[in-house]
Amino acid sequence: MVCLGGCVTVGPDFHPPHADLSEHWSSPQVEQATSQRAQPDASQWWQVFGDQNLERLMAEADANNADLKVAGLRVLEARAQLGIAESGRYPQVQQIGGQALYTKSKHSGSDTSSSGSWQYGAGFDIGWELDFWGRFRRAIESADAAYFASQANRDGVLVLLHAQVADTYYTMRTAEARLRIARENAVLQKRSFEITERLFKGGETDELDFQQAKTQYLGTLSSIPQLESQIMLAQHALCVLIGRPPGPLPELEVQAGKEGVIPLVDHAVLQDVPANLLLRRPDVRSAELYMASQSALIGVAKADLYPSVTLLGTLAWSGSSSSGTPDSLLSASSIAGSPSKLALAVGPSITWNVFDHGRIMNNVRVQDARLQQLEVAYQNTVRQAAREADDAATGLLSALQSDTILHDAEQAAHRSLALANTLYREGYSDFQRVLDAQRALFAQQDAYIVNRSNAVGSLIALYKAMGGGWHTDQPLIDPATRQQMQERTDWGDLFDEPHAPSASISQPKGQP
């Protein structure tokens, strides 16, 4: 039975479920919006923008972001949980005990006397449940998968963090560009307003031109505080992402006249085909690893259906001594000289919950149902990942197509305003055409910048959908936190960098 049972591991072996997507999924939009080149690596995709301010923000976020620190601590927690599971390979009971009891009794009657006795002993007990059915092996497999799932979750936090930093940064830059345009148009419209006011007061024109010019100027002027507020809110969001108290970011201020520079990158640079990249997304890997962890728990539950065999051992030493000396305690010499005995007991023990299979079997069914839930959630995660990539690529292509059109429209609006001013000064047109041209120019300039911002946002979303941005130079636990925790608890070697995934956990080819 020992020889046969030593090779048995009950429960299903986990098999990765993602073959279909890698073979059949494709997206014309994603293929059109991406290109496969060596540089820059998708792990640091923000380098495509060539913005040193953005790169500094990324480095500071890696070092100080609170969510990333919590994710690193959860990896450490999962690693300690794995250590608990691995302890099942060794004897589960290892106890040393000892006792010393003194008993005193007093006799009544004509002969009053008292006597006392010592009883003492020490022993070592050991119990080792043999892993016949793979209960402990499956528990280790489950904890191992959960550990690497926690690492994938940390990678997911990195992907999300880098996307949020870049998106918030360019939201701020877009607001700055729109603010510059609003201020320039406010200056232009103020000049027209002052001209119409002077003409109206001089009786050279009616009140309508004056009121329309005033309305347009004040409407543009009212947008300036809103844009300034957007800039401050974006700065506050960036401060939280990089681990600072909310406030201004003076190091991100740009020179006057350069606020409108919004980069336009027409492709996402990838190092693999999109289907493989989707399967390497941290949330997809995490979902798969949680499935592997839950699959092993089915084996842990099934092991309860079979008998457990435990090797027991006891080594005990005991002795006693007594004294008839009235009202006196024993001396050390009398104890040392008292008789004692040494006992050794070794043997197997078998236990089997024969009449409790309803509870055990239903626990197996519970674990199996949870595995099926995770499989459905995994498939949905993959579909959502494909949708996000498609949506981001579609948005990027649409913004790129609109960029040239909106640029030409902006140039035409500039020319229209120049012509309207010329015709008005020469008396061939009324002032309404000047106001219309000013309004059109402001709208086209703003639309051009907003479209550029949409292109940048879609590019960031595409990199995020492909799981890009998992790289960081920062350690799992920063030195200050490590020192604080070491002062409280002995962490041994758990602060060292994580080891490679075990062979039992699937790892897609090219896994970062």
C-alpha cells in the first residue's frame, strides 16, 4: 500500500485553457495600428513620446506609488503562505514537553504527619502524516500558483499605473494647450470688443455688433478658469500617483509658447503578435494562475475521501520521589536519586472518515464549482482584453485620420479671419462675418488639440490593452519598508527577489 500510494496524487492536473485565442483571434484595426520593431520595448512604451518629464514621473511613481507598494507586500504575503504550505512535507507534529508536579498530603488522627512526593517527566512527540494521496503536494501546488498570481497582479498594477501617469500627464498638457488657445483668442476678441464699443459710443454703429462682440469675448474668457482648474486637478492626480501630497508640480512647467506641443505617434511598437501579447497581459496571467491554484484545491479536498496514515513516535522520560519527612520539602539530592524510566513508542496510525463522505464530497463539488467560475471569468477576461485592444486601435486610427483634416480646417479658419477683417475694414462686409470667423477659428483650434489628445489617449490605451508597461527598476520591497518590517519580524530570505515560476505552472512563451 505504501509503495502504491506514494505515486498517487488525486485531483485534476491543470491544463492552460488559452489555445483557441492565440490561433483564431485577429483584429485588422490592431494590425493596422501596430508595428513590430525592436525599440522601444513595450515594457517601457512611454519612451516613444521622447518626453523627459514623463520619464521622470514614471520613475517617481515606481518608487513611491502606494498601490504598487501594497501589491509588492501582497507578493511577500503570498510567498510566506507558500512557505506554510511547504511545511506540510515535513512532520506536522514536533513537540517537546516537560512537567514537574509536587503533591503534599497530611494524615489525621493520633499520628499526625505529612508526606510529599514529586512527579516529573519530559518527552518528545512526533507525528508525520504520509502524503499518500497528494494532499500536501496539491496544497503546495495551489500556494505556488497563488504566489505567482500575486506577482502577475503586481505587474498589472504597474501596467495600470504607467498608463494612468501618462494619460493624466497628457490630460494636463492638453489643458495647457487649450488654455493657451483660449487666452490668445480672448486677446483677439477683446480687441474686436473694444473696437465695437468705441464705434457704438461714437454713434458709428448700432448696439448689436457691440453686444455680439461682448458676448463672444466674455464666453471665451469664461473658459479660462475652467481650463486652469483642469490643469490643477490633473497635477493633483499626478501627485497622488507619484506618492506626493496634492499640489502644484513646478518642475513640469514649460516655456511660454510651447504649451501646445501634443505628440502624435501613429503606431504602437510591439515585439510580438497581438494575440500572444493579450495572453501575457498581467490580468490574463493572473486569472490563469488562480485557475491553477483552484484546480489543485480540488485534489486537496479529494484527499479527505481516503484514509490518512500517520507515523507516530514518542520518547518519554519520567520519574517520581517521595518523602515522609514531616512538613518538609524534598531536597534536590533526593529527587536526583529517585527511580526513573525511559519509554520509546513508534508506530503507524490510520484514520478514515468513513461515514462523513457527504460533507467531504460536497466540499469537492464546491471546489470544482469554484474552478468552473474561474474558467468562465478567465474566458471573459480574455474577451475583454481583446475588446480593449480593438477599441483603442479603432480610436487611434480615427484620431489619426481626423488629424490632417482638422489641421487643414484650422489653417482655413486662420485665412477666413484674415479675409473677414480685410473686407470689414474696406467696408465690403459687416462685423458679423468677423465675429463668425473668430468663433470658427477658436473652435477649430480647440478641436485640433482635443483630437491630438484623443490620439495620445488611444495610443496609451492600446499599450495598456496589450499589457505593456510592466517594467520597473525598483525592488519588490523598498529599503525603508524592508528595514521597518525587519525590525518587527525576522523575515529570513523572503525579501530576496522572487524565484522563477515552478514547472507546474504554465508560462507563455516570451513571458516578461
